[in-house]
Amino acid sequence: MLNDRNWLITETCFDLARQNHAETIFTIGNGYLGTRGAHEERYPGEERTTFIHGVFDDVPIVFTELVNAPDWLDLNLWLGGEPFRLTEGEILVYQRQLDLRTGRLSRRVEWRSPQGMLWQLAFERFASLANPHLLCQRVTIKALENTNLEARTTLSGETDNLNYKHWDWIGQGFGQNSAWLHLRTRSSGIELGAATRLVVSGGGNLQQSAWDTRNAPTLVVTTQLKSGEIVEIEKITAFYTSRETNDPQGTARRALETVPKRAWKGLWESHARAWQREWERCDVLIEGDDRAHLAVRFSLFQLLAAAPRQDERVSIGAKALSGYGYRGHVFWDTEIFMLPFFTYTRPEIARNLLSYRYHTLEGARKKARENGYKGAQYAWESAATGEEVTPTWVPHPSDRTQLIRIWTGDIQIHISADVCYAIWQYWQATGDDDFMIHRGAEIFLDVARFWASRAEWNAETGCYEFTDVIGPDEYHDHVDNNAYTNALARWQLKTALQVLAWLESHQPQKAAQLRDQLELDENELAHWQEVAEKIYWQEDAQTGLVEQFEGYFQRKQIDLQALEPRTQSIQSLLGIEGASEANILKQPDVVMLAYLLPELFDENKLRANYEYYNARTDHTFGSSLGPAIHAIIACRVGKPEEAYEHFMRAALADLEDVRGNAHDGIHAASAGGIWQAIVFGFGGLKLGENDWNTQPCLPTHWKRLAFRLKYRGQTLEIDLFNSSGKAGEE
Amino acid sequence: MLNDRNWLITETCFDLARQNHAETIFTIGNGYLGTRGAHEERYPGEERTTFIHGVFDDVPIVFTELVNAPDWLDLNLWLGGEPFRLTEGEILVYQRQLDLRTGRLSRRVEWRSPQGMLWQLAFERFASLANPHLLCQRVTIKALENTNLEARTTLSGETDNLNYKHWDWIGQGFGQNSAWLHLRTRSSGIELGAATRLVVSGGGNLQQSAWDTRNAPTLVVTTQLKSGEIVEIEKITAFYTSRETNDPQGTARRALETVPKRAWKGLWESHARAWQREWERCDVLIEGDDRAHLAVRFSLFQLLAAAPRQDERVSIGAKALSGYGYRGHVFWDTEIFMLPFFTYTRPEIARNLLSYRYHTLEGARKKARENGYKGAQYAWESAATGEEVTPTWVPHPSDRTQLIRIWTGDIQIHISADVCYAIWQYWQATGDDDFMIHRGAEIFLDVARFWASRAEWNAETGCYEFTDVIGPDEYHDHVDNNAYTNALARWQLKTALQVLAWLESHQPQKAAQLRDQLELDENELAHWQEVAEKIYWQEDAQTGLVEQFEGYFQRKQIDLQALEPRTQSIQSLLGIEGASEANILKQPDVVMLAYLLPELFDENKLRANYEYYNARTDHTFGSSLGPAIHAIIACRVGKPEEAYEHFMRAALADLEDVRGNAHDGIHAASAGGIWQAIVFGFGGLKLGENDWNTQPCLPTHWKRLAFRLKYRGQTLEIDLFNSSGKAGEE
């Protein structure tokens, strides 16, 4: 299915004003770490950042964050005695390309130095997907006259996270052409061992030295070049942390020692093969729309680049490993938006991501306990331990005496159901009974217990209610009986009982052990059943409209059209209070529910709710999570062009920075939503217990849409053609 | 008067567990910068810090802070190939001494290396008081066998403030034996130029190299030593910032170039002379109590080390330049506690400190305006601009969802009167009419305008009131009619009218210009008079007791004795709310007033209020500002031994860390209070318009107390002897 088009993200202008956006776009990664696309040489205002999964450390206000690792890209050149910097001299050729097929970032430059010397340079880098501890760089340099060059690389422990430092120095040293550094995070005590090696080929009179500057060991090589001669510098870096080994420093040094001196070719080939295998499992083909096709592949690339393959104690944060936004914290974004891509194409990775929720159950139990509930209440923002790390207060942008209270960590409770939803979906898709028996069931039971203890009995209405919550639509907080939350809670309670029944019939011993461990008795199970049956639910029998929360229909009516064109969100325009009083949504809420639990919405009801809420949603500057979901439902109600508009809003969030915030990192949930829009929206895939079918709904200008996925041991190859304006199944 | 005893602070144990306390104690400075007493070589947990006056930069939560400059102390030795570190090998001799007479810190070490080689080392450092841009270090090294040594020094721009980085790199380079570095603060844009030079004498086969590591230029020298030979390494560093010159980098490099190659002797002699001149003006002699004597000198040393001599746009923060506590912010501590020492011994420095308040008038006007008042309201915490920088919210120590609101920046309003009180005191002591005409008067008038606009008319009581304030006693916030605040406001308004009258008779043009500039009309002046006459004031006619604020007498009675012995403050024991509801004081409030405005308290009233409030004050763990003031009033009511107890509580706050927080920096207000306790407490000095006298009250074991000060152009030499238990005047 792989074709040769639409794999390359290209930049032809060196523009410092948009360098932080470009750093996000040119992020590379291998599921162990992600590295933003800073240049080898340094520029003011850059955000040179490498995040290693799971390496969190304490920080004020946001509690914990992924730590910026030592910069493995650092490579500074002095060409004929002049420092190579694109801000000086003249740029004759500049081309930077990220090859999505292999995760290789390359840069070709022809540069005239301030003193007039001409140079041709080609830089390449990749983070090995075959051995994720190895990071590879190469630069080839050609001068057009006899001259010399010096290359310096520093392994520095002085990196910071937006000014905040996390590393303490432990030690450093040098080997043959190599340097190593040993660090420890200041609060969490995670150790990092880094080792780097520089090998130069070509040139003459090669001289090497090592600068043992504290916390910044530096390798320096100088060489003579003849006119037209090509010198090649190969730099390999190894990272290990104490999360993988008791001796990260020794392990990193040994890892480097096992790499042959001219390592590039071998490392490259195994890396490229690994990426090829990835794409064979998940590539998507769109014919007739190169822009959309490239954007889809970019989204999948970023998800694959951040996906933990060797580690089941980490998950993917809202910005993957590509920027400081949300500091690496994990939200429902992972389970509801990103996970289906992995569940259906890379179930091993999905299992790792879901196992993270199993390993952080203690954090969720602690949160429930501290809030006065039973069971497990997952953190709205989760990091190393699963404890709640949502910032509670953030500085007011203009008034120094004010702070803004962030309530999501307190009352956006639907995430505990979302986690279970993803487990269920994974189980249905993979049939991985082992996961359900040993991990999933315990989560299901402890989350059900949370819901039952959180539900409030209202004798007047005869209902169990969930008051004072935030649903997916975060413009409205402290609401009662959010439809999404209530429906997911009901689904979770019922499904938990199903899971327990299944476990009791398939693994009675495990079932007994869990009931014992959790002290689950029949009264409690009966209570779950009762709560599930009596959860508050309201819909208009005539219109089919589901009210997003109690009183939503009475919120102030705002004419969204009258506010266009906008460059900021409705919340920014109206203020937090103003947006809360209005009926505008940040993102789909009832529509989100209709996507996740389609059985609750027949065709008319789906259409009615979509039309109603779609017209009242801040699509452009509300949540980036929304557009892909709207695209799917638009397809389901037969509106492919409207779906396409939503879809492209999601697809261009990063590449074209349509929200103006891509410098903070990619929109990983949107990236996952894009895959779902392809498969379950335009592709119209329906998966049944024993069968599947597609009800495609392609935009008219798409000639072909093809994708593949795994379902219950089968590989489904779906290839849809749009002939005479109508899509058909091959 | 200078004698040879009690000048040396000595440490004979190398103890990493108390290294941060020792860093505070061994802080040296020259009024341009202060440097904590970290060792030349590095140890885990150290806080290597140099603060340069006025170099502030933005930071979360506390808004702005003094920036940790590059570390000029860095000097690492490899002795016979082994790194010199006291945590390895064996320490045979260790002695560190701060000579208060010259501000020289020295360290003598005999060390057996892990491989068994014996070394004798002597380190010295001083920050030149003669040329405050020059920082001097020397180490002499002797080996007892033929061997070699290597010395490295790095000028690093990677310093941080408790993990937070403030510097951006601009450039670096090398000269003859020297390195330079050019930095800029990230938010405030202050540039720093630093240059350092290493000169080695003795040894053989000297080799020098330079490591051009980015942001960490490093000088390396190696040399051979014969058995018994002494090698001397001299390191001179120069700092300039863009606050002093447009070209800090060039200026620092040139400053270093003008220093001769063997610079130590000349630099040392001019430096020591400068310190001698300082001590000649202000030394205090105590015979019969070496511990107290040394503590007094230590206090004066720290004040002198932080006193800006060349800069009238900075002031001394609550921890001087010796630690991160309060981040360099300036409080009333300066005017009320530290300033009298300078006013009476170094009026030129007092003028600089008061000029800082003149240059920050715009910040004070802004604060008044933003709070809805007229005139100038000084910031409770002030930094570069005079705008309010008190943190408004700080994290709760145990509950992540809670923050603690700091109210002092909003309602601790007495500081505006305190600033004027210090100006008035300075004017009375020095007769510096020029200052009053060109700076003081404007401050007085604009502050009076603030008080008049802040006063609230209460028709029921027929009084002007100040409700919702915090007085000096910060255990009680949001109180009405704090006695201290009301009395100081009344004093300020009346004195402002006096100042204006004086100005009109002595400098009618300036008076007219000010009235014009401030748009002061007769109605407003009449209003000031009326407010001053009708400010709320309550005292018990029978007992003479002044109620600290309305309702204080009804606060819950706490038996302080019953809570002894304590290791924490009453506020820590009872909680913020609990302490607020109780009648325990953090520090003197009515007693503070009795000290500043003694004319309001006759002898009986003074005694009654002292006895009453003294018994209700948290002397040990409340504010460190209190003990010195209690000592003074105890003397005035004839209780020298009780005074001594209070006094020593202040005197040992730093040296013996009696409050357990000296690692954050010295207690600069306490240091200033100690001088006042010597002069106005034990010495009993009374200054009249045309005369002065002493009513000494020496502790029985003091044999002699002597000090000198300047008053209205005279030098007063006061030498008090305690013969037969009674002090007399010479």
C-alpha cells in the first residue's frame, strides 16, 4: 500500500520568527524519547528539547513535568575559522526535510561565510527505532577551497525546562573520541547516563581534543580540507536512565562501545526497516488530496514517534514528546483519542498504554480516598505515579493579585469511565483475555466502585445524580448531570458487572481473588446495578435533543456567526464567567457521547443533536479535540463536505498552525482523532462481533481512501474508491 | 578604639550537613555584590551564590528576584592527578576564618589524598572594597613530594536561583591567561560582563590552555612541583553590568587588563585600608563579653558588606546580599532597622538608601493609583522599580489544592510612614538640607497625600480611621485602627506639613514648584491637618495601656509559658487562623511605636505597655525584628538583664542560628536592631536638638561599652564603664 508521494515535510526558509513552530513540526522520536527540531548550531529563542518517557521531576505550579534531557544535537562548526551560523553570511540554499517514512530529519545548506567562503553542508539525524537508546547524527561538509574546519560537541547537563533546571551533576569523563555524563534529577532522583562519540572521515591532519569542563564535557576535532573534498562527521549518542538499568552511566558507555566505528550504515538500515514495519501496519492512502494525505501521515508519524514500545509504565501526554504544553501530563486524550489508532494497528503498544493505567491504580485510589470516595478515581492529569497533578491555580495574565483556579483536576470525573472504555474497546478488538483478567478487570471493578460512591441519590427525582462536574465541554464547569458523564458512568457500571460475570465464568479463581482483595460483596454489586439503572437521564421525547447538562438550554444564546471572524476562543472573548453563562461549547459533549455510545442515538436523534450542538460549538479556537469527532458524526449524518471542513481543521492544527499554538507541541489527541475520522468517519467502518462492513462517505474530490487494521486476529485491508461521486468498497 | 580581639569567625569542622548555614555566615561583600561562603571546589547541596545589587529578573510566584551571578569562586584543583575534594581522602587540618576587620575569608587545609599524598593548601578571597568590581582569590599549595598540579577555573553562565535560570548567553572569549563572558538576564535585559584571570607562580613546566566550552569558558593550568615547593595561584575576576556602563563586557576586560600581573599585594592593601576606614567610623567595643562583642561586629560587618556606596538606585534587602530569603526584596526593615546605623555612622550610605525611595516614587504612585488612593503608597516589598512585588499567593505546604494568600502587599500600609520617619531621622542627624529639598520633601508630601486619601471618616466616632490593615505584628491581619499605623500616619501628616512650611521659608521656589507639580492646594493641606487631628486613638486612661488594634483585648488569651519549650512559632503551632484569633504577637507593635515615638509614652505608660505586650510576644520564633527593640525598651524601663536576654536572641540569630533559618541569609534587620540596642538601649544615648546625653544600662557583666557616631557634624565618642555594677559616662 505504501506509495512514494506525500512523505516529506519540507521547509525552504530559515526563519527565526517561526523557529519554535518548526521545532515542533520537525520533532523526531522513537517511543523512548522525542527531540524537537532545533538546529545543530544554536540560535536565540530556540527551545532545544529532548523528553525521555517517564523522566518526570517536581516543579512549582504544575507539580511535575517531563525533564529536558541533555541536548544530543549540539554540534557547532567553525568553517575556515568562522563560526557557522545562518544568521550571518549568506544563505544560498536551505532545505530542511522530515521524511515521515523513516523519521529522518535532514538539512541541506549552501552558505557563504561573512568572509566570503563558500560551503556546502548536509545534516542528518534520526533517533533509532531499532535501538531506541541510540541517537544518530551526521554532517557532510564540502569547501570550495583549501581550508580547515573545527567541530565541537558538548554533552551538557545544564539544560533547563523553560528556565527551570532539573539536573544535578554526578560525574563525567572521556573515552576514545567519546565523552560521557552522569546526571540525576533533583527531586525524583532519576539518573541519566549519556555518552557521545564523534568520528571524522576525510580531511587531513586530524586533531582531537577533549575539554573536561564541569557538567559540559566537550569533544573538539579539527581537520584540514582540500578544495572540493568532503569531510563527514558522524556522531552517535547513547542515553540510559535508572528507569531501565541500575547503571545508566556504564550502560550508556558500553552501548556506545558496541557500536562499530563507522556505524551509520548499519544503524540506518535497521532503523529504516523498523519504520517500514510500522508503516506496513498502519499506513493510510488518500488519492486526490495530497495536503490531507501528508497531514494524516504526519499525525500518524507523531503518534508512532511517541509510542512506548518497551515501557508499560508510561503513557503519551497531550503534546506527545514534542513540546512543553501540559508538561508531559497524560489526559483522557490518550484513551479516547489516540488509543484506537494503536488498538487497531499496534495492539502491543495499546497494551502498554493501558498497562500504565494499571500501574497507576494506587494514585487513582489515593485520589478517590482524598476526595472522600471509594475505589479508583483517575487523575485528570496524570504523570509518574497516577496522582492528580492538574495545576490547581495558575497566575492571572494581567492582575498580579489574582490567580485562576483550574477545576478539572477536582471535578472532571468522566476520565475514569474513559479509561475503562478504552480497555473495553481494546479487549473487543484484540481478544486479549490475559490483559482483561490480570489488569483490566481490577481497573473496571475499582472504577465502578468509585462511580457508585460518587453517585448522589435524589429522593425527589428518584435518580442517582452526579452534580458539580465538568463534562468534555470545559466552557461549563460546576454543572449537574452532564449527559456525557452520566451516560459513561452508567455504561461503566453495567460493563463492570459484565466483566465480573465473564471473569467468574472464565477465571473463577481470579474473580474470587479480586472480590477478596477489593472486599466486594453482593450488596455492593447490587448497589452498582441499582445506581446504573437509576442514573439521571433527560432527553426531549419530541426533538430527541439531549440536554448537555441540567439548565444548559437556559444558558444565554450567543450568535456565533456574529462574532466571526475571530482570532481567539469564545472563552477569551467572553471571559471565563461569560463563556460559562453562554450556550457555546468548547468541544463536542453530547456529540462526543453519540460517537462513543452510538447505541443511544438512532438516526434522527443523532442528526438532531449533531445539528443543534454543531451550530453552537467553538470549532476554530475551542478545543482541538473537537473537529475530528465532528467530522465523524458529519459523515454519519451524510454530510461529507461539512465533515471535510471539520477534518481539515484537525489535520492542519500542527502543520499549518491554524490555532497559533503549535509551538507548544503537537496536538496529539487531534492526531489520534484524525485516524478515527479516516477509519470510522470517511471510511465508515462498522465492527460487529463476528463481522464488519463499511459505509464510506468520502469527500467528492477524494479518489481513493485505503487503510488497514487488525481486528480479532484478522488483518482488514480496506480500499475505497470514489467513482462518479460515490464511494464503493473493493 | 579598634582592638585586636573578637574579629574572627572561625570554623574548624568541615561539615556538609551545615554547609548552607556556613555559606551565609561566611558571606563576603563590598556593597556592589555579596557572595556566599561556598568553597572553591564544589560539593553536593551547596548554594553557590553571588548577588549584584539591582540585578533583578522576573520569576514566577515572587515576581522578581536578585539574580545569581556567575560564580567567581570556581577553582578546582587536581593534586598529583587526584581531584581535591574534602569528602575524599583525609582531613588533617581544617580551619576557615572570616576576618571581619578586612572582609577576608581564608581557609587552611592539610589533606591526605585517597592515594596517600600529603598536601598543604591555603585559600584566601576578598571582594575589593576599594574597587568593588574586582574580586580576588589566591591559593597557595605545597606538596611534600615531587608531583604535579592542575588548576581549572570556569566562568559559567549556567548559574541558577534555586533551579531557576536567569541568564542568556551573548558571547565569550579569551585573552592572555584570561577568559571573559557576556550574559543578559532573560526578562529584565540587564547585561553582565565578566572577565577572569589566572596567574601561577612557582612550579616548573607551566602549561596553560583554554577551553572554549559554550557559556563556560575555562582556563586550565598545569605545573610541576618539587617536594616542599610552594605554588601560588592568583585569580582576579572583574564584573560590570549594564547598570553601570553601556559596555559591561569591554569594561570588565579592560578593568582586568589594568590590574598588574602580580596584583594581590596592591589590591589587598587598598582593600584593607578601605575596611579600616569603615571600622574607624562605626566600631563598637564591648569588654567583658567576647561572644556578644563578636556578634555585634558580625552584624555590622554584614551591613557594611551590603551597603551600596556607589549606587543610589538600590537598597538592602531583608537578607542583605547573603541568601535567597525574600529574594532581595526591600521592606521597612531597611528604613526602621538598618538605616539608623548608617545615618549615624555612614550618612553617605544612608543618603543612597533613602534616594532609592526617591527613585522608586513612581512605583509607589502606581501602587496608590491602582488601589484607588492618591499620592505615593510604598510597596511592602520593593525591588528594581518600587512596584509592589510581595507574592500574593504561595503554595500550601501540604495541600496541593490550597494556596496561602499573603496580604502584606495589600494592607500593611505603615511602610509609607516608616520611609518618611527614616528621612526625618536622617535629616535631623545630618542636617542634609539638600536631600530634604530635592528628594525628601517630595516623598513627604506625596505620602501625606496617600494617608489623607486612605483615611476613612467615621461620622459615628468623629474619627478618621484606618480599617483593614496589618500592623507590625503580622500574626493579626485585617485589623482596624492599628495603634502603630495610626500614630505613624498622624506623625507623618503633621511632619509633612512641617516640612512644607520649612521648605516654603527656606526654598520658596522649590516649595512652589512642588505644590505646582503635585497640584497641592490649601484645601488639601487643610484636610491633611484635619485628618491628623482626628485620627482614631484609644488608650486606657487608668492603665495607660494602648490597645494594639480595635478588639485586641478581646482576642483569645493564650498562656505562652504553657507552650514552652517550643521549636516553632506560635503561628506554626496554632495555624494562621488560630494565631490570628489569639492575643500573641509576632513582634512588638505598641512597643515598637513606643520606641519610634517616645514622646507618646511617659515612664509609667511605657512600663505598663512593655510589661503587658512583652509577656504576650513570641520572642523565640516570631519575627527576628523584635528582640533588639525589646532590648532597647527593657533598658528604658531599667531591666538590663532582661534586655540582655532579648539582645542575645537577636545577636545570635545568624552566628548560632537560634531560629534555624540562617541558611536563607542573614537577618539584616536584626543586625541593624543590634546596633540600635547598643547605642539607644544599653548606651542609652539621647539626642536633643542642641545636646545629647547617655543614660546607660549595661548588663552587669559588661565591663565597658564604647562606640562612636556622627551627629550634626560632630563625632560623638561614647565610652561607658561599668564599675561596681553601675555604668558611667566618661
